[in-house]
Amino acid sequence: MAIAVIVLPTVTKLPPETDGAVVVGGSHGAVYAAYLSARAGARAAIHNDAGIGRDEAGVSGLAWAESHGMAMATVLSSSARIGDGEDMLRRGIISRANSIAMTCGVALGQSSREAVELLKAAPWPHTRPTPLTEGRSVAGRVVCVDSITLADGRDRGRVVASGSHGGVPAGETAAAFAPRLALFNDAGFGIEHAGVAGLTILDRAGIAAATVSTLSARIGDGRSTLVDGFLSEVNQTAYRLGARIGGSALALALAVAEKGSLTS
């Protein structure tokens, strides 16, 4: 039986056909994203390493996937755009792989296309994960979410600190519910600055948005974005609220939540 290959901008929206397939998803390689691929029944997954970042969070999903029997690899963020599965399949270069993927023949420096073919031989079925505790907490007008997909219309007008990368899919998701301020991880910026491309989308919608350096905060961890993060990129709407590169994400979030801006 032919093994399907599912290629999507984000693993937050995986179709039923994912069951038993190899996934090439534009999401980062942290634990929550790995969980989403496994939950959807992926045979194996290739994600983006998101610049690897603080505590190697950008590839932390590899060990998690291995513990659940799923082969997983990541591509260099400098080789293909995060948030763009098609580009990852076309240009991606493998940067990390867990031992299950390596047993299939996946190796560092390999092309994504070659890795995908090898991963069709990954063990199946494997253990389906138990549900992760929802990574969402609310304190007043500040919301922390491990993925921007855990925020919604309830969070309109709030400050949302997200563990997601700041690429196009994250920008589109945040634009749909219109937070007062959205904070993301820059995923090391990556090729063509794909890790911050969503800020422009939000600027066009009049929504303040900024990213924190992946070296300062753990990608996939909204609380780390808020508490540990230092701003690495801000859109014009956020700049008008007082956001400045190098500033504290926490200071900006509190100022906007409490007063509307740093200068008001």
C-alpha cells in the first residue's frame, strides 16, 4: 500500500488522511507540535528546527516523539521557510533526527525529499499520545498560550503571549481574533526572515505584534515568551505602543495590558 505524504504550513490543521502518513509540517519542532503530529496519527514527521534556540526547545519534540514510537526529524530554519511545508519539502536540509528516524536511514545534511522517502519505512502503528494538558493560562488581560491556536475570540483585545513562531500561519491565526498585542518567538528568523513574517500581516490589520529572540525564550512555551523573552522584531503598530527591539516582553505586555502603551 502506498504511504501518503501530507505537506502543510502547520501541523495544527492536519486532515484525517494523516493517519499512517509521513508529515512535512511548517511548525517548529518543539513538544507541542510533535504531539499534534502524533495525535493525528502520523507515521513520521518532519518539522522546522526553529533556530533550535534556548534549551534546544526548537527540537525538543524529537525525544518526545521517540518516547511515543514516532520517527521525527527537523530541517534547518536557514534552509527552508518555517510555516511553509512546501518550501521545507523543496529546499529543506535535515538538521536533527531521533534514533527511530536514523534507523530508517535519515541523516543530517540529507534533503527533505530523500528523508521523506526513507521515513515511509518508519514503524507503524505506534503509541497514540495521551492528551497534553492545555497550555493556556490567563491573568487579567494577559493570556499565555503554548500555541497561538489555543487563543480565540475570548482573547479579543487582550495581550496574548504565544509560544508559536511568528511566521505567516501564526499571523493569520492571530488576525482572526484581534488581540491588543500578540507576542511570538522569532524562530531564529530563518531564511527570508520567515520566522517573523506574520508581523506584517498583523500590522495590516492594525494589530500590534512582536517577536522575542529564540535564544531568550523557549519556543513552544508561551509563559517563557512572556517572562524570559527579549524583543527581536516589532511591527509598526507595536512600535507606536512603545515596543522597542531589545526591550522586555514582560514590560511591554504589562504596560499595554494596564495602560494601553508604554507612553500613555
